[in-house]
Amino acid sequence: MDFRIERIDKEDLPFLGKFIHSAKLALSINLLKSRHFGFHGTSAECFKTIDNVTGEIVGYIDITAKSQEAENLSDKKPDPKSPIPEGLNPPLLAEVNNAVGEIAKETDGMERFVLTRIRRGVGSKLVQLGIDRAKAGGVPLTVCAEAPSITFFTSLGFVETRHVDMDLRKYAPDNSGFGLFRLAGMIWRPE
């Protein structure tokens, strides 16, 4: 595939909203967790991959810089009285958030870059963009990966820091086929 990588523009947001929504719905846990997805705050650098033949967006990645200072500023606990947005499964959302928190403990306080989204078959080139940023900054690159992508990240030099398994049967109808769902913290370190 002939493609190029560029920064995301405002004009891309309607398409990327649909793109991210459909990508997230492809992951079974998100069918139970939420119907609403959005971009991260301004600390994320967003890039798109464009097919040079068709001009269509075929992939995207967010790379977020993390530092102890930024984490301290964002360490505010959510207000338990805050309403949960419509469409979310509150117990599953809490379990996923707890799992992500457990995984994050392995890199808390570490200056690093974090991959927050990738999609659509051009992943290794997009991840390389994150690796290049991490190399240039002399910091690790981390990602919270679903089980199907662990082998992909391992092939690019990432190692697992820890994982959390969640039993989705608690949130789904009987005989629906849902079972254990694994989130794994992974890290790539500059040589």
C-alpha cells in the first residue's frame, strides 16, 4: 500500500469520529461498555495515514507525552456524584478503569510517550512514529493493549509490564459468547 502520514486537521474530525467509532465497536468489550468515544485532550499529537492513490484516510494514531508533573495535575479523582454519560455500562466502565489504573502503576512517575490509538493495517508505520518520538526524547513508549494486539506490539520490541483480566460474562446476557478480556500494559524502551 502506498501511503503517507500527516497531522490530523479540523476538517478530518467528522470522518475520524465515524472511523474511531466503528473501530472501537469492532472490539467486543466496547459493545458492552460504551457507544460514545472521543479524542483525548490537547496533550495528544494526532496523525492520519492517507492512501496516496485514493486520498482516503486509512489509519490514525494519537501519541501522548506523559510526565510526573502532568500526571500529578491530572490525578484528580472523579467526583462520585458526577452523572455517568448515557449509554455507558457503569459497572463495566469502573472495572475497565480499574484495570487501566492497575496497568498504569507500572509506569507511574516515568516520563514517556503513550500510544493511545492506532488502526487499519498501517499500524507498524504509525507505531514507528511513536518509537521515533520516544528515541528522540530518550524516554520509553507505552501502550495499553488488548489481547489481539499483544503479538503485534511484541514484534515491534515492546514487552509486557503487567496485565489484567476481566470477566465480561458479568455484563452480558447468558450464552452470549463473552468471556475473559485481557488488557496488557506494554513498554518499548530506547536502547
